[in-house]
Amino acid sequence: MKKEQIIIFTYITNLIHASVDPKTVQYLAGHESSKITMDIYAKVKYNRPDELVRSMSGAFAGWEAV
């Protein structure tokens, strides 16, 4: 990967991590559709099952068993 590609990848990934609107990220990335952008970059944010388990455990921690 070239230096410029690494910088762009980091920039777009950081936008997604900051929860910037996908259409805005698509525009800034220069992609034809937000689907293309999210297919390429969203896996970086959303492919973290360990974080999901922690989040879900925390969300249900206050619930009493029925």
C-alpha cells in the first residue's frame, strides 16, 4: 500500500469511527455510493465481537431476572 493510500484509509476509517454520516464519508472518499464506502471501511468498526459482548453485557446488567 502506498503512503497516500494509508493516509486516505486512516482518514476514512477515523470518520467512520467518529460516526460521521455514511453519505458524507462517501462524498469525502470520492466513492460512487455509500454502500461502496461502507463495504470497504465499516468492517473496521463493526467487526469487533469482543466489544459487542461487553456492550451488551453492560446494557443488560441492570435487568432483573424474571
